[in-house]
Amino acid sequence: MCLRMLSAACTAGGIAAYGLTDMAVTPSALVKCNMQIDPAKYQSISSGFGVVLKEQGARGFFRGWVPTLLGYSALAACKIGVSQFFKRYYSDIGGPEYATRYQMLIYLASFSSADVSL
């Protein structure tokens, strides 16, 4: 039961870390994409922010934040869950002594395995 609560807490932390931070940078990603689409109109980051603000208002900066929040939150939930699986799997392979001694390597391997598998 305690391990499930820990996994749920890690998943919630991952959602907050991935989803909320990526949502927070949505305005700069929006300006960057606009610069790629129309470089004559959006000549720099600062002028790009000015164009968006002038043409669409402050609301224009947050277009696309909902899919960004949902997508990265789902990705984080999956990555954290899968990495917890690999962490337990690799710890069981080595046994308790090696799991304690090589904890950092097990964490590295579990998160790397989660990234590769997703």
C-alpha cells in the first residue's frame, strides 16, 4: 500500500513538473512557431511578443495551453509509472545489497528505460 501511495505521489509530482512547466512556456513556443511560419512579420522574440499582444491581446499568448498541459501531463504520468516499474525490476535483479549500493545507477537506468520505452 505504501509503495502505491509513493507511486501516486511521484506521478502527481511528474504531472506538476512536466505539465505545468511546459504550459508556462507556451507563450514563448507560440512566438517561436510564429517566427518560423512568418519571419518577416515576427522578426525577433521581443517583436514577436509585441505582434501577438497587439493583434490578439494577452489571450493570444495562451492559445494551445490546454493540449500542452494535457499532453505533457499524460506523458509524465506514463514516464513516472514506467520508471517506477523499472526501478523495482532492476532493484529486484540485484537484490537488496546492490539496490542500496548502486541506487543512483538503478535510478538512472530506470528513467532511461522509461524514456526509451515511451
